[in-house]
Amino acid sequence: MSAKKASDYFHGEEGYNCSQAVLKACQEEHAVSQEMIDTYSAYGGGRAEEGLCGALYAAKSLLNDPEKTELLKNIFLKKAGAITCEKILGLKKLPCPDCVDLAAQIMDEA
């Protein structure tokens, strides 16, 4: 990951949402296009498929391995208590910037 943390992109100068922030942080290592980052403006704030956390959704979209995807979901469940945005916010266990950093960190290790 770049020296700039994923959470620095989250609502930072660029105005990225959670999913875009993860993609931006992983841009170089995973060859993420700016077009993809722009497209993911639709997946923040609980609007990702099945209500998934946008940060989790972005990281999941970069993985092409079902085992790694399952591991990613399990880590989120353990640390955040849930995988959907609404439930994560309701539990107040892991704030959004931490979800963004967690997703990017997992991608760094993937």
C-alpha cells in the first residue's frame, strides 16, 4: 500500500467513499484504473451489493480467489461484528475509517 493510508482517502481531498478509498489505496499494487475508482462512487454508504460494507465490497472485487474472499469476510466478521454496512454501523464496534483501513490492510497481505 502507498504511504498514504486508505482512510486518508476516505472523505479526504478527493471526496472518496469507503469503497473508492480502498481501491485508491490498492491502485498501484492491483492495477486499479481511475475509471474503476470513479465507478465505485455508487458503492459507498451501504449501497454495495447485498448491503455489504463498501470497503469490504471493494476488496472482495479485487480478489479472484474464493478462499481469500471467504477469509476476507471472516476477518471482517471477527473485527467488525458484521459484514453489512448497516449492521457494522449499528454495532459501533468498528468505525468506517477503520473498516477502510482493515480492507486495505487485508489486500496488502493478499
